[in-house]
Amino acid sequence: MDLKSLIRDVPDFPKPGILFRDLTTLLQNQAGLRYVVDQLVEKHRHDRLDYVAGIESRGFIFGAPLAYHLGAGFIPLRKPGKLCRPVYSVEYTLEYGSDRLEMHQDAIQPGQRVLIVDDLIATGGTAAAAAGLMAQASAELHGFAFIVELADLGGRAKLPEVPITTLVTY
């Protein structure tokens, strides 16, 4: 399936000079959404994961059905102030600002295997922050899964040396 044909390019969003890859058009396409989830399931079917951790917010969309199909639990990695119990927290920079990512401290036990999922990797700051949360929890980071990779931005270089799955590269 040609996933690029289902992804809309939005120039100058969220600020001038940024070319935003909008996956909402992919999500609206029944066959495209099914294909993406099926591909991620196939690539991680034998990983023996305890959890899939989805990065807010589009990582939730892909991470939850992936966790379901793999028989794993799902951990939401949230923006600040959204979680109700004590959290691990990592601040990070992205291509157009900075933010923070949080996870409940009791979400995962030391040594449990986790796959981090998000819709897109660009500069790698958000994914690296997610890896930082797993390190704080002493979890075993099994890998990352992204629908889209913006390769020219070099995000992979910021990530730990674990397997990285991507379905579309720009």
C-alpha cells in the first residue's frame, strides 16, 4: 500500500518553514488504518512484550490496537498535568519548541519489556524523552515503532541502540 498517498502535507504548520505530515487523512482511510496496524502487529508479533507505550496523542491511536493484538498492556505517555498519581518526567526539545513527557511511576515494573510507539519521528526529542521515562522505571526498552520517519532530521541518532520500525520514510 502506498501510505504516502494517504498522508497530507501541510506547509508552514505549526509555524513558517515547517512541513507538517498530517496523518489524519491516513486515519480516515479504513484500508490505510488497517494496513498500518496490521504491519506493526506483523513486525512485532514475536517480541514478547509486556507493554506498548504510546506517546500522546497520536501514539495512543496506533499503540492501543497494537497492544491489544500483541496481548500486551498499554501505557500512555502524557503531556504535563494529565496524570493523577506520582510520575516520572522528562523535558525535551522538538523542532518548534520544548515540552515535557510524563508516565505514572507505577505503570511498569523494572525489567518489563516495552515498545514505544508514536506516529512520527522527526528530530527524535520526544522519542528520546520516552526512552528516558523507561530508563527511570528500569524497564527494558525493546524498541520503537513509528509510522513516519523524517530521515533528514536525524532523529534516530538521539535514540538508544534498539530496533526501530518505520513504515514510511521521507
